[in-house]
Amino acid sequence: MTDMNLAGRVALVTGASRGIGRGIAIGLAEAGADVAVNYTRGEEAAAETVAAIQALGRRAKAYQASVIDEAACAAMIAGIEADFGPLSILVNNAGIASRGLAVADTDPAEVDKLFAVHAAGPHRLSRLALPQLRRHERSDIVVISSIATLANAPNGAPYTMAKAAGEALALTLAKEELANGVRVNIVAPALTVSDMGEKLSRAITGNADIHHLDTTMPFGRVAVPADVAAAVVWFVSDANPYCSGQKLNIDGAGMATFR
């Protein structure tokens, strides 16, 4: 029987105050990890995530830091080590939606903003965390991407481009860090029940009620955060003894499209 017990490991999940990030943080805690809960805004929501983790008997603490802020991220990484010990799991999840405009109508500043969060942010956090991650026999980085990089739907270029850049980072890191015991993998959800999912649903389909897509999905429902968390937990656990530089699409049945 493969082992998905994460007891004794310390995880950082960015953007963990709600949605997919909260689901991943709770999933890691359910498997036994202690979790640093990163957030940018929404102190109350972050506190709710922390409380849910603590109710599982795991240690948790919220850390406010934007992934685009070098000084804040460096302080957070140092603070996590002081509070918990060195990280052995980093989940780069923090994200924002694009406005759903055609390339011809997109403000260049929007492209810069999406890249700063989805590509430069994970690069920054990974770079800052690596000195801690390398101290363990095994550590893991997971980049949360999107099936948008397969679908390449219209009216979402900044988001798709930035997610693709995040995937390139993960695949590069996987090669660079394997000798240091750091596995790096990608989890790419389809539209998932969350604030972000609603924004993307509105941008792509014109309808913010994500559940209008339930009947079009392979299992009769849109994905939920726990579906994404299950993939992350598998990737970072001993149930995964041999995979690095891999991508798992959480889209039901190879749909790889926004409906």
C-alpha cells in the first residue's frame, strides 16, 4: 500500500485563504502536514483556513504577503522556518483572473499583472524556498496551472500566457532540482468551484454561475477544490515515488476545454 502520510512535513500554500488554495491547504493537513497559509487580502478568510487546519490537529498560521512583493515574500519564508522549521512542500497556487478581452482590446498592463502573479510570483517563491527545500531528503514544489494552456480559448490570452509561463518554470525547475531531492510537478484544473472559477466562467461563457456547466462535465459536476487537493497530495507524498516534471489535468476525462 502506498503511503500518503505527510506527518512531519511543513507546507506553504500561496493564495490559501479561499477556493482552490484553501482546499489544497486542508487536503495537505488531512494527510498530516503542518501548513503555512499565505494570503494577500482577506484576513478573516485566511483565519478560517487556519482554524480548519487546526481543527484537524495540525499546526497552521496565516502569513500576509503578495507574491509580487520580494521583501514580503522573503520575510514570510524566513518566518515560516522560525515558526515551523524548514519547508518541504511549496504549492504555488496564488492567482488572479484576466478580464476576458480579445488581444486587440487588452491593456498591456493587464498582461504585466498576470505574468507578475502567475509566473514571476512562483519563480520568486521557489527561489526563496529552495534553500529550505534542499535540506530534506525529499521536498516538493507544485505549480497550480490550468487547462487553459491546452484549450487556448479566445478572450483570455493574458491568463493563458501567464499560466504557460508558470508551467515552463516548473518543468525547468524539475530538471535543475532533481539532484537536490526536490520534485516539481504541475496540477492543472479545469473550471473549479471558487471565486476565481466564477470570474473565469463569466469571462469565458458570459455566465458567472459556474454550476450552469455541471451538465456539460464528464462526471455531471464542475470540479471542486478537494478534487485538485487530491492530486496535489498524491504528487507530494510517497505514493508518488518516481514522478517529477509531470503535469496532471484535473478536467474529468481529458476534456481540456472551457465550455
